[in-house]
Amino acid sequence: MIKLTRLNGKKFMINAIYIETVETFPDTTITLTNGKKFIVKDSIEHVKEEILQFYQSIHVLNVSNLKEEDDDEK
């Protein structure tokens, strides 16, 4: 789960597994796989970082492995 802030300032949690897209219109809009949308105060960079940390916390994404793969491609 990642913690975000609605436009009215209220904090809420969302399961990052169900996030399909994150866009800026200029407000950050998160679309879930079921089509539900959330508009949040958080920047797209903050949302990206929260998602990254979430996936690392459940051991789905290993950044050190990705860095090694990037180095091999160069």
C-alpha cells in the first residue's frame, strides 16, 4: 500500500499493485486496473517513488539487479 493525499488534503492508502497509469493533467491522476481514478496532490515523481518502495518492500523489484543489467547493456 502507498500513502497519498487527495486534493482536499485528506490522506489515504492505495494498493500499488492495481495501478495501471499515473498521469499529470496538471494534477496527478492515478488510474487503477478497474478504471477507477484518483486525483492526488502528490507529484508524479513522489507517486513513482512510493510505488518503487512498495514493490521493493514486497520483494517484487530488486533495484540492484536492474542496475547491474543496465551496466551490462552499455
